[in-house]
Amino acid sequence: MSLPQNLGPGATFARDFRIVRPLRAGGMGAVYVVDQLSTGKQRALKLMAPELVHNPEVRERFVREARAAANIESDHVVETVTAGVDEETGAPYIVMELLRGEELADAVIRTGPLPVSDVAEVLEQVGHALEQAHRTGLVHRDLKPENIFLCVSKRREAPFTAKVLDFGIAKLVADGMQKTGTQPLGSPLYMSPEQTDRKGRICPATDVWALGLIAFYLLTGRSYWREAEGDSLQILLREIIVDPLSTASERATEMGVQDKLPAGFDAWFARCVERDIDKRFAEAGAAVQAFAQLGASLPRERKLVISTQSIDASSVPAASTGGGLETAPTAYIPEVTAPTPDRLTTGSAAASVRSAPSSPPTKRSPAIFAVVALGVGALAGGAHFLLKRPERTASSSAPAVTSAPVVGATASASASAVATTSYTPPVAPTDPRCQAGMIFQEGGMTVMGAKDMPDYTEARATHEAQISPYCLDQTEVTVRAYEACVKEGKCERTPDDVDYEGITDQAKAAYKPFCNARKADRMDHPINCVDWDMATKYCAWKGARLPTEAEWEFAARGSEQRDYPWGSDTPLAKNLNAAGKEFAAWSEKNGMKPGQMHEEDDGFVGTSPVGSFPAGATPAGVHDMAGNVFEWTADWFGPYSPARAVDPKGPAAGEKRVARGGAFNAKDATWVRAAYRWGNVPHTYNHGIGFRCAAAPSAAAK
């Protein structure tokens, strides 16, 4: 989008805010990290898109809702520092605080189901925010785990401070819904029955419905709705509006987590998700107090702690001096698709139904995040119902939304170093021949191997290969996607340590922090420290498989036999995440063997969020086939046959499996050549190995 003025780093806006860096631009506006000159503090600056500035209705709503959110007197709502209209550009803006911590949804993924005492603590704090909002005439209408942020508490005895986000798209009760057909309706999994009706009565009890469903999710780690794992919006709406509601314990028993619910939870939950709005808890405070009684006699257990120790930035490596890591937005820009009918209808039976994602995490530091409370889209105030699965529980696919970014501080030694631009996940084009998130590969004739690699004989036996059409993941499988499989019990948890042939104790200690699993700040980094069997099981869970070595090389090289995925130009920091001067500095600091591929700093000591280097993508749009992590393929490692073959596969048996692509620590450009082959024992847990999946074009999306 065009911006109201040149807001590059160092530029001053509204006389008091110096731009540190842009975060993200969307159709409704843009967000920046700024230094407030009058206070010396860093803030988040949100600007309305220039094309909306002259829309009087949008401007009026922007100002009104910003003021309404600022009037909520609660420590559990993100502080609005100031709001106004810039004299020079005429652009409305909002300035808000930055926070450190993690989204509640990420916390549950990291820790698993929470004990009753933790849930009670979350609900108490969230309830306070809701009570104060309701007193000002605001109903949130989009309460969900992704819109609750857990911060480092300023009180020593408190494990965290919960902040409710996205009041910028809240419902002003006094407005009435008849004024516009573009009111935000909420996220499907936490949406109340009255929100499906354009004329439904929106009141504080609307948020109570969501509060009950959130409590179930926190206790069990699972959504209450059966269709949460399905694809039909119609079925989900029928569950919400029509079908008999099972008790919470019945649903938990179906999931095998009945032991997670405290005694008395059924009655409490039933009063939260009562379809008759007058029979629900009338307000959040009453619901919170009633829940607290459920755990009053239980021993106090604490799993959920956000501490300064866990996010200490004092151990920043020398390479990470370029600024903060940018993390996932916690709000969303609802897609405007069509006017809302009197009763919410669906476009097609196959529409995805899970809640709106807080956009995939951007380049995070270890749990040091700055949260922008209002989504970029919320700057304009209007919204439409969103029909997309949350990235929290599904594999990476094109999100239907973007949102206000979250900003991080510097990285610890165990995290990736700083990148200077915000992370926007790649979006795979929709192709009916492929699963969501996959790119169709036309196939064709190619030559495997490369004669110009004299020091590497395993790739020199060139031979022709005819490759049939197939589909390939656009990106490496992420931590978020893999943990969704773990959550369903279909995948094994990856270890927290590295283990492979020849590793020394020193190297093991140094590389262990690079394993990404269960690190909330790396949910969009590739899963690594994963062995071949784990990768195979994940792909099978997705209705896919590991690519053959031939398929992998064809995607990276094409029929034109490129040296690298992007062509034949020498690898530079713009193309890939490999060993630049940032990794050389880390190696020297940790006593590891020195070396680097180029003299530049690519911004990451360890892995990067997938798709962070679009200049290194293949012409078809497949990302990270050079650098970031090597990728397991289906084949055993063995000498090439010189004979021409159709869809060749490796030996029938062997001792090692083939990994391809190079990794973030690749010091030699040969390692990221598209023809480079690396054999590894299948049961290897290597910080530099991950994977992506492939499938036949006819494979149905899961």
C-alpha cells in the first residue's frame, strides 16, 4: 500500500514519533515500531490507509472506537497511549504500548492442557478486562485464545499479566447492528448463536459464551466443537445453533481427556454456552467467580509462567545487534467478501471453519514480543465473518487475513538473529490438483547430478530422468504444523536435543538450543531435530509422503538444470539462510569451527521463519530449497545409476537416507547446490535437518 509519507527508519511522524522500522501493511493500514521522543519509550504506531482517510464514516468509526478502547480502565487491556490526526498528512493514527510475552494460544501449544488454577488465573484477569469493557458499552465479540496475550507481570507474585486484545473491533452496544452490514461477527469456534444472526442481541453475555469455550480449550487443549477438525462451516453452524449440546465431560470423554475437567465443570460450562442468552451468566464477572469455586479445594498447580528469566535478552549474540525480531500478529484483518445476510449463510459446504488465525508468527525473539492490540484492519472498524482454520492447529496454509504485527526485542543465544523486515508468510496459490499449501510441479525431463562438482563424486554421475507431475509443499514443515500432528497423537514429539554420528559433547551443547520444537517464538520456523521416521509419519498424516530424491531435485533445478533454486547467481544473504558473518560470529563465540559462505549477514544465527527469503524461491514459488534446513527425502542414499529413468528412486535398502538443500549453518556454497546429496542415518536428530512433503496431484487436501 502507499503510505501517507516516507516513513522509513529515522523519519518523524506527528512530531513525537521516530520510526524504528515498519512492521506490516495491509489493506486497511500500516503498523510501525516507533520511539516516542517525549518519553523515550518504544510504542506501536498504527496508521489508516491513505485511500480510507477521506472516508468520513471510516474516520469517524476509527476515532470513536479508539476512544472507546482507551476508556477501558483495566490493567488487562493494552494501553492506548494517544490517538489523533497528523497535521501534515491528515492521517488518523493510534499509538499503543508494546508488551513482552506470548499469546495464550501459543502457551497452550507449548505447555499442553493447563491446570485448573492456571485457567482460573487467566479467566480472572480476562474477566476484569471484559467487565470494564462492558461498563463502557463495549462487547468484545471476538474473544479467543489468540486474542489473549500473556505478559511479564510487574507484580513479583503474579505468574503473568493477561491482556485482552482487539477491542478495536468490538461492538459498541449503543450502535445497533442495523447501521451496517460490515460488522465483525467473531471467529467461528468462539462465536455465539446470536452472532450468526444479523439482528441478534449482542450484550455482555455474548462474551461469556466465548469465555466458556476458552476455558474448555485451556483445560483440555482441544476445541469443544466436533467440526473444529473438519472443513464444513455449515456443520459447525449447525452445532452452534441447532444440534443438542453435549456436556463438557461427554465431549472430553470422546477426546480421551475427561480427567482434565474439574468436578462441577459441566454445570458451569452449560451456563456459559446456553443458547438462551437470558439463561447464561449475565456478565463475565459472575462466570469467573463461579469458575473459581470449582478449583477452590484443589491443590494449586502452576504450569503457566511468563518470567523475565525466560525471556532474558542479556545473552544476545554479537550477530543480533540489528534490532528486534518481529513476531506474529495477535489480531486479524477480517476479509470483506459479501454483505452479511439476515442469518449467516455459507458460501459452500467445503468452506473452512476454524477461527481466524492470529497471523503466523513473524521473526520472534524468545518470548519477547511487542503486541499491537488493534489489527491493521480494525483501524477502519469494519469486518466480515472469516471462514478459515486457525494456523494454531493445522498445517501452514494460506491465511485469509493479515493483521497487526507483534514486535520483538533482541534474540537470545538460542534463537535466530534479527532480521530487519517484517515476516509475511508465503501464500501458495490455490490449485485444485494439490493440497492446500502445495505447489503443482509440471514434471518433465531433466538431468540429475552435476559434472562440475569435482570434489563430490556422489553427484557427478549425471543421468537423464523423466519426472511425472506431482505436488510439493511450498515451504518446509513448520513447528506449528508438526505440533498439530503431535496434538492429535499421530506424530511423536521431537527431542529437545541433537544426536547424530560423530557429534562431540561440545557441539551437542552448542547446537541443542537450535532445536525448534515447543518454542513459542519459533512456531513458523521449520521443525528440525526430527528423524526420518517422524517426517514420514507426519506426511502420511497429511495424506502425503516424503518427496523422492528425483522430485526434490527437479523442483529445485527444473528442466533447465539451475545450480540453485533461483538460478546460477552466487548465493548471497538475500537468497537464503546460510552461514554468513552472523553465524561466523556465533561459531567463534561458542568455540566451533569457523567458516562462512559469504561476507553478508542474512539476519539469522539459527533457522528463520519459512519463506523469509523470497528472492531464493524457485520460479514456481517453492521456498527455502537452499538453506534454512536440509530436507529428508524418501530415498536411501546410494550411487546414481547412469541409465535414463522415469521417476527414479534410490536403492531398495541402505544405511542412510538422502537429505537435500543445505542449512542455516552451511559454510560452503556447494552444500546448497540443487544437486548436492547428503546421506544420514535415519534415526538422526540434527538441528540442520527438517523436511517437506509431496503428494500425487489427485491427493485430496486434508
